[in-house]
Amino acid sequence: MVLQDVLYKVPIRSVAGATSVAVNDLQLDSRKVRPGAAFIAVKGAAADGHQFIEKAIENGAAAVICETWPAQLKEQVVYVQVENSAAAAGYMADNFFERPSGRVKLVGVTGTNGKTTIATLLYKLFTRLGYQCGLLSTVENRIAGQVLEATHTTPDAISLNRLLKQMADEGCTHVFMETSSHAVHQHRVAGLQYAGGIFSNITHDHLDYHKTFDEYIRVKKAFFDSLPAAAFAVSNADDKRGTVMLQNTNAKKYYYSLKTVADFKGKILDNGLNGLQMTINEVEVHFRLIGEFNAYNLLAVYGAALCLGEDKQEVLTALSELTGAEGRFDYRVSANDRVMAIVDYAHTPDALLNVLATIKKLRKGFEQVITVVGCGGDRDKTKRPLMAAVACEHSDRVIFTSDNPRTEDPEQIIRDMEEGLPAAYKRKYISITDRKEAIKTAISLAQKEDIILVAGKGHEKYQEIKGVRSPFDDKEMITEFFELLNK
């Protein structure tokens, strides 16, 4: 494709060379550049792509897209100076892959908690309704029935558009995608044509990146501000920022709620181990999912499906048969003592509170709740004592352990969690740095029909310690220790 066409809609400051040159690939990583590619130098959090322009040219780059000129310009290379390289990458990828998001109905799901479940339920629902669908989520990416490993909640702009093109080429009509605040802020979704957007909720998270809660809100809101008039926007009316999110959007606005008047109104009739009995817009339905947080997720999915033109009765019938995403209130029950062990991705104070509140409603009154919880390293440190306090307040016993320490000292993370806890809580918890040992201890402490929550990692199949990822699966650990108990 000719570079000039690839640059359509990109704000350009200046050009050195002829944009009539052909480019056969786009790359953000200089190591992956091959002859004829365009290299886009992006200033990232960890590295600045401008430092690797020479390497990209050595590898055969035909064009370089950058914000600041290199010290020397090579005659055989076309240089394009742009206002923002990250945003340019989004528009260029959209052009290069022939605007794939416009060939499908793309729905973005954003919010602190619930993104994965909502996106996964939409994928499962529309697949059951007979459509070929794509899924882009934290847990996995899917193209129709094919499963691809997910490395980021939202991939980089080039990978994202390449995936969308593959989905469109393989006949997908709908794509459901988690749209993280990082992706919006880093312009990974620039140039995409959304058919709709969904807001779940916003709580304390990612302040290591966004620095302030107001900035986190602003970035989330920017996604809805960018939606076109032809799109729809579905928001949670029960979240105090649910209306703020849609304040300036041009999209058609819809709200869902359990507590107030809304376009998509739900009411929980029964919430137990057998699932949720609810009314949605006055139609009574039984769902296999458990918990109030899942009632909100189901309302969001129902609302989006109707906005996409589906029949409400068919939607409710299909939804009633679906299960949620892996690692979201994912439970096992031991054979002999009927101990329930729940694995959940809850890694924010609010998400942990929601899961523990759901567990509280499942209790018959005599069971202990034992929570195993940690906090990720190299992430927002301010939530560590909040997570610890929530766990202690709503559990009978708590074990503080490692999550993904990454490059931090695991024991220091636990000390951060313990800091400032009231004396009354100190009698409730113990600290075991080794996560496997912590899970084993929780199971050994459990009596008949007790409930264990293993929080923080959910679907993840690894643990990252000192920058090294090793295989680790909470569900496998639980299964292994349950089998030992049953022998």
C-alpha cells in the first residue's frame, strides 16, 4: 500500500521524502522490521521508540513515523513527523488493514470490574443466536471457534487491527472487546469504528498509571466522548459516575439499573448457589450465574443485545443458559466435606467486596469464610491496605499471600497490606508468602461446608516473581489439595 494512503486522517507536521513510496508492513518494534516496512516510533512508558529508529532503518524500514526528527536523515528513507505517534499508529493500522472495524459491529466494554464477563457473555450470547463472532478479552481472544492467547486486555493498535481484519475475513459479524483505560490513554483504539460502548462501573484501580482518580475517570469518559452519533452507549445508572460517562457522548444513551428507573431494569428475586432468579423489564428469568455483580453484568449484556437489534425473548432465553468467564466466581466443591472453594479475579477493593458480599448471601449461617488474597507488584500500592481491610472485615479467617509480585519483594507487599490494620483484624489473619502453601493452608483450616475464596488471579495460569513467569493455576492447586483430602 502507498504510504500516502496509509497516512489518511493522521495529523502531519512535516515530511522528508516522497509519501508515494510503497510500504508492506507496519511495526512498533524495530526488531520486527523487515525491508519495506513503516516503523512507527512511539514514546512508551518503558521505552521511547525514537531511540530505535536507526535499528529499524538497518532492518530495512522504508518509512519512519516520528514525533521528533532524528539527528540525521537517510536519503533512502521517508520521514513523517506527526503530532502523536501512538494515535498515528491507530489510524495507520485502520487504513493499512482496510478499516476492519467498519466491516463488523464492534462493541467496546469499559469499566473497572465486569469487563471480561460482559464481553464473554456477549460473545457466547451472539454465538448462540447464530452469528460468527470475535472476542478480545483479558482471558482470551476468539475468532469464531478458534482460541488465541491474550497477552494484553487490549492489544496494541497494529495487532488489534490485524486481529479485526482476520475476524472480518473469516466471516465475523460482531466483535466484543474489552477496552481498557490504558488502551484509550495510549491511543490503541484510535481510528476504530465502534457500533456501541458499555460502561460497567468505576472504582479504585490503576492509580499507579493514571496517578489520580479524576484522571482515571476522564480517560474512561474519553471513550464514550469519541463514539459517533450512529453508535449506542449503555451505562450503569447505579454507579454514581454512570451518567457522567455519557454526559458528552454523541451516541444514543441507554441505562441499566437494579435500583432506579432505567431502560433496562432488573430486580433480583433470589440469589443462591443455583443461580439468579430475576425480572428484567418485568420478565422473570432464571440465570446460571451467581451474585448481584452478575445481575449487573447480565443487564448490561441484555441492553447491548437489544441495542444491536436482537429480540428480547430470544436474548433472555439464550442468556438463561450461559455460564460466565473463566476465573470469575469459578468454584469447586470437595467431595467429602462439601467445602466450596471459589477462584475469582477480584484484584480491587470494590471487586473483592462484591465477591465477599455475594458469598455472605450464600451462607446458611454457620460456615466460615476463609479468604486467600494478595496484591500485585509494580502496581497501585494505595489499594493494598484497602484490599486487606476488606478481606478482614468480611471474612472469618484471612491468609495474606503473594499475587504476582513481579519485580517487588513479596514480603514487602504483604507488609504494605498489613499497614494500618486495626488490632481486631490482626487476630483474623496470617501471612504465608508462598501462594501454593497459602491455598493448602486455607483448605486444611476449612471445616465441613466452609467457603474458601482465592482472590486476585482468576483465569491466570502463571505467577510472576522477580520478572519470571512460572506455571501456576489457582484452580489446579485447589483440585490437587481437594483430592489429597478425599484420599
